Amino acid sequence: MCLIAAPALAAVLPPDRADLLYHRYQGGGITVQGPSILVQKKIGDHFSVGANYYQDMISSASIDVLLSASPYREKRTQKSVSAEYLHGKTTYSAGFINSVEPDYKANTSYYSVSQDMFGDLTTVTMSYRRGWDRIFRDIKQNGFIINDPTFQQRADHRVYGLSLSQILTRNLISTFDYELSTDQGYLASPYRQIRFLDPNNPVGYTLANQIYPGTRTSDAFSVELKYYVPYRAALTGKYRFFTDSWGIVAHTFQVDYVQPIRHHWTLDGNVRYYRQGAATFYSDLFPYAGYSNFMARDRELAAFHSITLGVEASYAFSIPHLTWIQKSTATLSFDRMMISYLDYRDALFSKFDPGAIRAGQEPLYTLDASVFQAYVSLWF
Amino acid sequence: MRNRIATTALLAAILALALPAWAAADSAADSVAPAPAPGFTLQSTSGQQVSLAQFKGDVVMINFWASWCGPCRQEMPLLQSIYAKYKDMGFTLIGVNVEPDAKTANAWLKATPVSYPVLYDPQSKVSQLYQVQAMPTTVIIDRTGTVRFVHRGYLPGDENAYLNSIRALIVQ
Amino acid sequence: MRIVSLILAVALFASVTACAPIEPWVKPYEREHLADAIMALNRNPVSSTYLDHVFESREGARGATGGVGGGCGCN
């Protein structure tokens, strides 16, 4: 350990800002919308604190809800606070997130340390995140939706992160990010079910409960390159590799281009390609009841690929009389997500029209979703 | 068990990483071994060629800055008040802007003007000459043309360090 | 054990190299492009956090989405 180091210089805290966002997701029969408010403020010269208030308001019913006719409720509220402390070239952060919805309560705490080195060309960050979840199940009773008193589960999560950002040239920065996640407890959804072939059933299949493993460990590793294009634009390329103990292997490719135009406008275009292989215990249609010790039909564990195209336009404006606001922008962003499942079928076809289509022959499910964001950002 | 080992290793690594920074952070001092200040000539914002040699006999404070550097912008109004206070006592302040393109620097100076000379160093010749290792960097040269103090970076309160150095050299 | 050895290796490397500093090949006064707002690793945290959440709820993969660093390197 070298205690006689080079002259210690300092890094900088995040800028003071406030963001007010409206988000809206629409696809697969559901609409989720709500606000997200974020404030970041320096206190003195060494501290910066942040707070976020976020809500999801859910309406309509997804394919899973329609298939199993399970009740659903509408609102998730998430509140988080964070603090950063800067000493020399080291930044220490800690934060806490609380998420509440009628059937899922989650608390997360996280800590990280960031160190600038090699003349501020390199930043190494180590992080730890710990989550405690309590899972309930909604049932209908006397016309009301309440938590099933016989169903109360827990899930614990731990995430270890190590990342390195390295400036390569005056115009190029690279980032390497690794995260190891471990989960244990109840990791399934209380509402989703598997189906198995059942010739005795008019629809051709029978629904049954999912059985999930009680643990999950995953590795994710990503590489990112960001390049400053000489005429003033930024081009970013990113790749992530994911693998876990459930047998899922996923690749994510992303390209992003930011183009400022004159004094006020900034445009952004991005393309994301995602490809995932199914979990070992996943099947759209099991051959018979009790086929294996773990069985799931969650489409998040299926084999699929997706392409997301996004555009964003941001306008910088000044607010007269409010001189303490250094910069303000208004942004609109739109993303179109197109998912094609390779082994998840639209079981509603056989449910609502029994006999017409055989179980296991239904068309593969596709999901097209639109994500819309509108937000105002102020820097002060 | 695996989680516990990983957490302990993480904490130990954080300490290993941060300890040297903690140890060194408190010992940063401004005094340097005296060395002759390298001479230079640069164009100023008023279009004139200004050289360091013109100020021999004065205590000279050179401040290397850029408009894209937050702490630099934060510090400049304080430098302006230091200049106003000491300029009649044989003290001068020179701002050296390190940007290859002067456009944003000029726009910022228009909004936040200073009365001390600001010179352009678009090819980083003087930055290299003075081995600038941080942004901003402030170099204080005594009346004999010898570099006596170098201050790297800027945190609110550092202006007191500047004042101490200037007062020590002004009386010589 | 992977993550443990990786963390310890990085920390050891960092503390050893603090004794023999490598000269930065991008000087502090050459960082105007890297300090540009469009080159920030996370330009709009409120929006990127939301999008990460949208993808994570529909996909099996999670993690390794962020980075800290770059910027002006001031102070």
C-alpha cells in the first residue's frame, strides 16, 4: 500500500439539478404511466444529496392476466434518497429505495465507492446493493381485491458491482462494467401459471402452478465506447453479455447518436438489439403434469429477440428573471420496442376458441410497445 | 457464506483503494522548489502580444483556465477581486485560456468580464511549459521571476491560500 | 470466488500504481471534448433509470447498465 502518493487532487460532485418526467408505456394490452421527480443538490463543498419520487399507474390487462383471469391493481410508488461524499479523488455514495404496490413491497440499500486515478483518466467504482422484498398475492373477496392472508413470501437480493471507466484519447472514453447478482427466496410471480398438454381438456391444456428454484445467481458484463465526432456529436456503442444459473444467456447491442443543432436543439437516435435464450426450466407447453421439478412459463424467461428504436429531441431555453437557473431543457422521447418470442405462444387463441387451434400450435406471441417520455430539466 | 466473503473482500478493497487518497489529501501544499519561470509570449483578448517578461519586478499570478471547467469558472470572480485589491502594490494576474477554439471562452468572458489580462494558449505551448497537471492550475511567481507556489485545482476556500502566498511575496 | 479475486486484484493494482504514477496521455487541459455535456456517460439520469426499468421488467437479463467517470477531470 503506497502512503506516499502523488499530490492529491479532487474530483467533482454531480451538478445540482431537478427533473420532472412524465412516462408512459403502452403495449401488450397494458398502459403504465406516471411521474418521476428527481432532485440533486450540493450541500457545502463535499456533500451532494438526491431524492426521487416515482409512480407507475397501471391500467388494462396483459396477456397473462387475461389467460389466468387474475385480479390486478393499479399503483406502484417508489421513493428513494441518496447521498454522495467527496474527499479528494474518492466519492462515497449511499442510497435507499422503497417501492410499494398492493402486492409487492421492496426495500433496497446501496453503497458505492469511486476512485479517480492516473491523472483522472481512470475511474474505478465498486458497489454493493442489498434488497429485501415481501411478496403478496391479490385475491377477490366479496367484490374487493385484498391480499391473500395465506400467501406471504420473501425474496432477498445482493448485487456486487465493479466498473472501470478509462479515457483512451481526447475524443474517446471506454467503460467496463461487471455485476454479480444473487437472489434467494420466492422468485416467481404469484399469478402466472404453466400449462401442460391435457387431451381431456377441451382447450387442449390445463393450467397449473409454476415451480421456481429458490435461488438465482447471474453475471453481467458490459463494454461501452463513447466517441466525440469532430463536428460536435457523440456516438456510443455498447454490448452486454448476461448469463445466469437458470440457463439464460442474453446479448444486448446498443448504438446511440447525439447531435446538437445550433444553440438550442439536441437530437438523439438509438437502436437496441436484445437476444435471449430460454431458462432451462421454461416451456410454453409442458408434455404432462409434474414434468420436472422446476417449471415456468414466464415470457421473461422465454427465448426471444427484440429491437427497440428510439428518438429524442431536447430544447434548451432560458427562463427570464430566474437568474439562479443556469440551464433548462425540455425533452420529448419516443421508443418503439418490438419483441418476437421464439417459444412463447399466444395461448388465448386456444382459450377463447377451443378446438379451432391445437394447444402448442398457436401463433408465436409478439409484443410491440411504445414508450413515451416528456421531461423538463433545470440546472441551478 | 459466499456472500459474506464477498462483502468482506469488497470492504477491504475499498479501504485499500481509499486509504492512500485519504493519507495524501491532507498533505497537499502549495510551496515548490524555486525554479525560474519559463518565459512566453501570447496574444491577449485585446489583440496585443503580451509576454511574461513585461511583468518582471511584479509578483505575477498565472491562472490556467477553460470555460468548460466548472471550478475554473467558479474561481474567476474571486481572482478578479484579488487583482483589484493588489494590482497597485506591484502585483499582476494573468489568465491563460487553454482552449483550442476561443469562441466559448469569449462568450463566457462577455458574460463574466475580468479586468486582468487574459491570454490565449490554443496550442497548449505554455500549458506544457508549466507542466499543468490539473484544471485549474495557479502559479505564483515572485519579483525575481522565480516560481514559488503552484496550486492545483480549486475548492471554495482556496483563495485564502492564494492570499497568503501573495502577501508573503508582495513584501519582498 | 471470481468477484472476490477480481476486487482484490483491482485494489492491489490501484494501490501499487499510486506509488509510481503513470503520466496521463490526455492532459487536463486537453479535455474540452470529454467535458462536453453530450459526452457525459449518463446525460439524463431520470430518463435512463426509467428505460432501464422498462427493459428489466420484460427481459431475463439485468445489471451492468451504468458507468461513472469521464467528464472534465477538474480538481
